Amino acid sequence: MEQVEKIFETRELNVNMGPQHPATHGVLRLVLDMDGETIARVTPYIGYLHRGIEKLGESLSYFQALPLTDRMDYVSSMSNNIGYVVAVEKLFGIEAPERAKFIRTIVGEMSRISNHLLWLATHALDIGAMTVFLYCFREREWILELFEMICGARLTVTYPRVGGVRNDVPQEFLDSLYQFTEEFPSRILEYETLIDQNRIWLKRTVGIGVISAEEAVNWGLTGPTLRGSGVPYDVRKHAPYDAYDKVDFEVPIGTEGDTYDRYRCRMLEMRQSNKIIRQCIEKLPPGPVMADAPKFTLQPKDKMMPITHPTQEHAFFIVEKACKGCGMCLRACPAKAIFGEKKKPHTIKQELCLGCATCYVTCKFKAMTIVPGGKGLSDEKLAELAATPLPEEIAKASEYLVKHFEFIRRGPKVPDGEIYVATEVPKGELGFYFVSDGTGKPYRMRVRAPSFVHAGVLPRLSVGHLVADVIAVIGTIDIVLGECDR
Amino acid sequence: MDIFANIITPQTLDALIKFGINVAIIIIKIAVVLGIGLLHVAYATYFERKVIGHMQVRLGPMRVGPHGLLQPIADGIKLFFKEDIIPAEADKPVFYLAPVIFMAASMINLAVIPFSSNFVIANINVGLLFIFAIAGLGVYGIFISGWASNSKYAFLGGLRSSAQVISYEIAIGLSLVGVMIKAGSLNLTDIVNAQEASRYGMYAIPQIVAFVVFTIAAVAETNRTPFDLPEAESELVAGYFVEYSGFRFALFFLGEYIAMFIMASLAAVCFLGGWTLPWYVTKALPFLTYVPGIVWFLLKVYAFIFFYYWIRATVPRYRYDQLMAIGWKILIPIALANILVTGLVKILV
């Protein structure tokens, strides 16, 4: 026997799956060591989509970082937005008005449905059922069109805001959505006729990627991936945010913890989401959609700037007497339009100036003046205009403009401290951890992304199975690499 | 001179002319069949895309020509002008050879398919065995392409495919033994004639078990969903022809669709009565006898091909080990049992 083994010395086949591969859902790279077609080892490599979102968040104010969250889990950007704004609201100590909370619950659940539809579509396609894919996309299209109706964007929505939502929803949106909730349960049945009791589907999913409840908790799984193992953990139930404590819904759980149970969980979850949306539409209270906290939220523009400038472009000018030559503006200017030596008054080269007001905000000695209608004028003329006091109306308008600019750019004055707030996004528990040092930008922003945690469990789920099962397992943990790599 | 005079007698001359005419007829027949075959492939893809498109609530090709009718031609031209990429590490002569073997192996089978009572290129007595033999050769094309590409995905696809095709060929062969017993011949034309004379008019009724086994195995033999593991796009990207592009890829494509056509015609000839209609149908609707036989044949073939497409739009894909288990543990025993029963019936009744 030993001799036979010596003659037929076998080696493990090493296959590099991804980052360009039709089934790795983006840019996941798996290095598979296989004995024939059986998986001996799986090593996931991540980071191909790393954009430094956490670090970027530290250099942007709390308002400005919101669109970054769209780019994390681009499949359910609405849920990510909500996760972010809920966390920031808690840090600010403000609360969104009731109507905004209900609207956020509605759009959050819409995003859950659209995410689960995309998941089902790709999961089924990976296993070979191509028709489910197109059926799911039919309904997903409807949801995306509804998103477009309320905010103009289909994928990267940025609709929720700190303190509420960007704008109220139109009535036709509610009508169309209500019709959707009426039709959607029959559409789910349609998907299920194709795969739910299909022998091939059962053969491919039952008993694949089994993980026990205890192990699932230890691996840090959340969302449907955890609930498939029978752990009824759902942030919406355990730490309700928005309007989740005011609606009635169940948290579906599985028993075996295999791919089929996780599939069932998500299918049932879609029905629950549908139920939540219906209840929210029925209970939707009237009222404002933005919290009345002008120090912490972005109010409508006419509220923040009661008087606006007549349409004329401004210029910036350094008042020689006030300038101490500290060099702050010189370093801050993005266009490098400011010149001057240390301890001597600086000058602005007007041709290069972008009018961005960065220098205005930076200057500590009020040497920088804003000259409305000063664009294109010579330095002498500007000096003259800067010396003469402005008409009161324009002075006031300038003040509002600058305040508004400063508010956006620097952010609100935030209380010191740190906070971790988790929300239930379609993929699991999305947590935002902020450390605030009292400025308008977080000292540290950390995102607990469910996809990142779930990608780690891939080897545990797929070792011992066949190549085809790795595909099913990638599908069942429902990861998006944009969120995983951030 | 005498010798020639002795050889070229009027009889031999007659024979020579006859031979020449026969050759000419065969060449014409080949041209016709080849033309039909290639046209079939072009429009089978169109048919497939339209059928699956409508099943999936979309339209399928619509842009090139009215209702996308010129789409297959545009596709063909595109493939023809595409760059022919050959991997640097590939075993080049073998790499060149593989698609040719694959396509030739499926094309040759067209020679023995009887399209109508008097239209068959080679009416040979071992027709059925000939088809198995040649289909067996097609595996070499698959395996060689997987091997010569020097890519792990292609290699796995090639291995899977060879294992699959070989094991399902057994099931197909065994399922057709029942037909051979009943018809008492391997000649495809004789099988059709025997069916016409039989009580039910087609063997699909008495040989229903064999027909089901044949249908399942035929899907697997041609690497179609749910047995399309060799080219499972979500696992192996494209399987054994992943490294092929341009016209070489088109050859694989051609071969695959012709193999599908062969399997469908085999089903039509061996189980559905070929170009004939069962006697009870013609008795009920006598005017149907005026319709040429080839129409019925093609109708049966395309109904079978439609069935292929229907499956493809409906079911997921099996896993490799499950597929082998179905072949060896279910289909082959059932086919063997069917042979036993058919044999006993033949002896006893």
C-alpha cells in the first residue's frame, strides 16, 4: 500500500477563485486548496475594494460623511444611511420627529426587501436557477423606482438626514408602495414555486454549510445568517430604533443552521418587512420630517439663510492692518492663491482664488473680508470696498452665508464622548462607533460591517464540501465587498 | 488494349455511371444536411433566447432585424472576426485540434439520421451503434481542450465533462436496448418502420421507462441544465472552453448545438416514430397523410429541443457528485430493469 502511495503521489490542487469570478459577488478572492473537488482549505482575501471610508469619515463633518455610507453596502444603501444617522443622532442627543421615524422605517424595510431580492436572485443564479434572477429583478426595479420618486437616486440614495429625512414623501409614493405591499406576497410565492420545494434546490442547500447556534454566536454572525441557526437576535427587537417599537412583526428563525434554513429565514423576513411597511403606511403620522434642532441639523436653506445675496459673485480680500501674517490661510488655501512672508501681511492673487472661503474660516484675526460683487475687480478697488461698510442687508446676508458655510464645513459643536449604535441592516448588525472630541468631525469613526465578519466564517462553512458548495456558501452568507472592505 | 476492352464492358460502364450518380447524390445530400445543420444551430440559439426570454418576462433579441431575426447572423459574423486568443502556456497543436474533434464528432452523426423515409445520407445497418461510437469520440474533444488550455478551471471542466459524458452514455445505450429488442434492428430507418407497424405507433408508449431515462440522460450527455456542470459558469466560469475565443469558441458552440439536435432526432426516431404518425392519428384525421414526413420529424425534434430550453429556464443545477449518483445509482439500474422486462415480454408474448 505504501508503495502504491509512493508511486501515485498526489498533490492538492490550488485554485485561485476571484477577484474576477462570476460567483464571488464583487471582488472577493478565495484561494482554494482542493483534494480532487473536495475543499481542504479556503483562504479568503479581502481588501480589493478598500477606499478608506473610516478614515475619510474623520476628515469630513458629520453631515458630509453621510454619502460615504451609501458606498459601503451599495445594495442596501438606504439601510446604511439610516444606521449612520441613527448613530449620529444619538451622539448629538437629538431625536427625529415621529413622521420622519416612520418614513425611515418604511424606506429601511424597502431596502431590506430589495437587498433580499438581489440576494435571492444571485444565490439562485449561482446554484443554476436563472429564471428566479429575472423575476426578483422585476420587483426590485419597482422598489428602485420608488426610491427614485422620493430622492431622485436609485442606488446611492442619501435620503435620511441627521435629525430626520431630506424631504417628505409624496402621496403617489405611498399609493404605489401600498399597491406593492398588496402584490408582493403573491410574487414571493412565485419565486417559491420555482425553488422552494424543488428537489435539486433542496439537494444543493439542505445540509450545506451547517453551523450550530453556539458556533454562529462565537463567530460573531448577525442578521439572517445567525438567525438561520436558531438564535432570535434582531436589533430591531432588542434595541428598537426609529418606529420599530410601534409596529408588530416577528423574527423568523431556522433550526438546522444550513443554507436552506438561512434561505427560508430571508424569504420569511421579506414577508415580515412587507407587513412592517403596510403598518407604517397605515399609521404614518402627520408633522414635520426634520428635527427642530438648528444647532445640530441641516435646516431648510431659507431657514438657515433668511436673506440671501443678490446674485453677484463675491471676492475675498485681506485687510492689511488686521493680518498678522500667521500663515494659516496660506497653508489652508486649496488653490494656493495666497502669498506672503511670515509675520507680514499676506495678499490674495484674485486670478487663482476659487472663492471657496476656506481662508475666511481659517483666519483667526478677522483679517479676511468678504466683498460681495467683488469678483474680477482690482486689488485697489477691493481695498476700497472692504474699507467702506456694507449696506446692512448685504452684510447680514454675508453673515448668514458664512455661517451656513462654516456649519457645513466644520460641522456642529458636538458633545465629547464616545458611542456605539447598532442597527439591523439586511445583512446583519451594522454598528457605528464614534469618538467625539467636541469638534464637528469625529475623532474616530469605526464601522462594524456584517459582511466583514461573515467573510471570515467562509472557511469554517465550506471546508469538507465540494467546489459547487463553496458557491452556495458564498451566496448564503450574503456579503457585499464594498461593505466588507469599506 | 484488349485488357481494357475486356474491363470496360457496357455492364461495367453502367456500374461506373451509377456509382458516379450515387456519389453526386450523396454529395448533394451532405450539402443539404450540412446547410440545414448550420442553419439549425444559428436559429436554435435564436429560438432558445426567445423561448427563455419570454419565460423570464423579457423579450429576448429584438434589435437586429425584425424581432431580432438577424441576431444569429450578426453573432456569427462577430465571432468570426474576433481575435483568436491562444494562451501562452497552452499545448498549441492539441489546443488547435480539440474544437475540430468536438465539432466533427457531432457533425458526423448527421450522416445516419433519417430525416424522412427516403432521405438519409448513409442508411447503414449499425446506425445506432455508429452514433454511440462517434459520440464517444466527442469526449476526446472536451477532454483534450480542458487539458491543452493549461488552465485549472478548464482542466476541472474537462474532467467533469468526460466523466459525465462517459457515464451517461451507458445510460443512453441501455435505455435504447429496449428499442433495439422491440424493433429487432439497429438500422434507424428500420426502427422507424417497425414503430409504424407496431400496435401503439411509437415506442414512447410501451417503452415509457426507457424514454424517461433517455430524456434525462440526453440532457446530461449534451451538458445542458440541470447537468451543465462542465460549464457551470458560477463555479468554473465556462468550463473546458474557458480559454477559447473567437471562431474556436464558435466551433464548440456549433458542436454542442448539433449534439443537441442529434439527441433530439434520436429521441424522435427511436421513441416518437420519426417521420411517421401513429396509425390511429391518421385514421382519425386522414388529411394529415398529405403532410410530408420531414415536417413531422422536424416537429418532433423541435418539440424535444423546446423541452431542453424549458428545463433550462426552470431548474437549478445539480452538484457533480449528485449527478454521478443519479447516473449510476438510478438511471442505469432502471434501464437494466427495463431491458429485462422488455426481453421477457418479447419471449413470452
